[in-house]
Amino acid sequence: MTGATGFIGLHCIQQLLNRGYSVNGTVRSLDRKDEVIASLLSHNTRTENLSLFEVDLNSDSGWNAAITDCNYVLHVASPFVLTDENEEFFVKPAVDGVLRALKFSSAHNVKKVVLTSSFAAIHESLDEMQESFSEKDWSNPHKPGISFYAKSKTMAELAAWNFMETQSPAFGLTVINPVLVMGPSLSKDIGTSNSVVQNMISGSVPGTAKIHIGIVDVRDVASAHILAMENRASDGERIIVSEKELWIHEVAVILRDAGFNKTPKLVFPKWLMKIVAFFRKDLALMIPMIGRRRDVSSVKATDLLGWKPIKAEVSIIDTAEQLRDLGLL
């Protein structure tokens, strides 16, 4: 499993170990090995069946050792930060990493690969009026103004499906497309997407934008990967995972009702958010989403995988409480 130190990846490892699997996990540097082990032990997960390997998405080094004797591969690792670094930062490692995961999985006769993609590979179409999305929809990587993150996830997923079509490997592929992932982290790395809640409850933003987002708990994203791994009926499928879609100001109400009183009450107009984003680069990616409704369906996840997600309200509050308990406000 790639991305062992990541927000989603660490939850995947925990659930796999708790289900009795032996796990090979990849890290960019073995300097973080003790961090991974300590995080799992602190959550009562035994680690004797976990082996960690140093692997780089941009290099072949380490992949053979990491995948040897594996029946399944969960490819979770991919660059993700809220600031739009540059195209090279996102796209090259995302695409190259996917192709390496598939190439080495084929070489080692893996039975199944599950790839972590994103709703970002679905909703960035050229149709600005579209309000409802399913697994049949694709983001257009050539869309003017598309974020480098969305472009990277789209191109990486397209590369994966092209590999399956042209190489015809013996293994099956399932792609998981989560919306905004919230929920408690297993380490002090709270997850990039949880910074949305952090900004709101810390009082660092005086208002919210009119943004409509799907929310899913990180524990449910991990469980979806494992359910797909164990279910050959999911081979060849893209699967959206979202518990609920909410406007950001509705998230703010949930947080205020839970006692996080610094959460803003104001909803800023788009023109004002553009000014704020000039000083807060982490908010710049939200500008194109303001005022746009984006409804999704997780019917495939529930019907095909038997997926039963945690309520978004619970996930939001659990996130906020962990941030508070870690002193990160």
C-alpha cells in the first residue's frame, strides 16, 4: 500500500491490520517509520504484520521489494496541498506513480489494484451549469483555469484506465473517487482537507464563501478501499464516496451548535472572497466553486460495496474536537 504516512493511507493500514492482513506500506523516507508505528500503536493497532519500504513515485527504486508477495495493491499516494504549487509538482508524480503501481503490480501477479482518485477528476467539466454528477462524468484536464490538483487526479486516472485497456493485465482495477475528506487523523498530520474546519473554528477567517461540497469521513474512505479490494464485482468501476453534500455555511452552523463559537456567521459574496484570496492563497482554489451546486450520488458505493458511511455531521464534529484537543486552534 502506497502513501503510508498520509491521512487516508494510515487509516487504510490500520483497518487492514485490524482485519488480520499483513501489510507492506511505502514511505518517501524511512525516517518516518517510527512515526507510522507510533501512530498505529497509540490507537491500539498491533504492527508486527506491517513492513515499510522507501519508495518514490518518480523512481522505480523500491517498488519491486514493496510489492513482492502482495496479493493486493492500494495506491493511495499522490501530491495534495491546498496551494496551487505548480503543474509539475502535481501532475508528473501523480501520473508516473499510478503507472509504476500498475506496472509493478502486473509484474508481481497481483490480484487486484484499488486506486485513490478524487471527485476532482469528475466535476471539472466545461459545463458550468451542471449541478449533478456521477461516475460517468469526467473532468476536462484542458479546461481553462482547472486546478493543477484536479488536472493531476484526472490525468492519473485516465492513465490508469488506458493502462488497463492497452496492457490487459491479469488483475482488476477499482477507482475510489472521494469528495472532501474529513475526520480524525491517526497522527499529528491532520490532513490537508481538515484545514477547512481548522480555519473556521480558529477564527482565522471572518466569513465563509457560498460553496457546496460533498463530505466523507476518512474512516469511510479507507473502508471503501478495502471493500473494493475484497469485491471482484467492483473490478472496472469508478466509485464516488460521499455521505452528504452541504453548503459551507451549513457546516459552520453544525460547528457553532457543537460549541465552536469562533466559527464565522457571515457568508461573503464572491467579489469579497476574491480579495481575501489575494492574501490567503489557500483560498484561491475555492473561487471557481462559489455559488455552484454540486450534487453527487454514492449509490454505487452503497449497493455494490455495501458501504455504510458515518454521518457528515459526526465527521465534522470529530474533526473539530481533535483539532481542539491537539491544540491546533
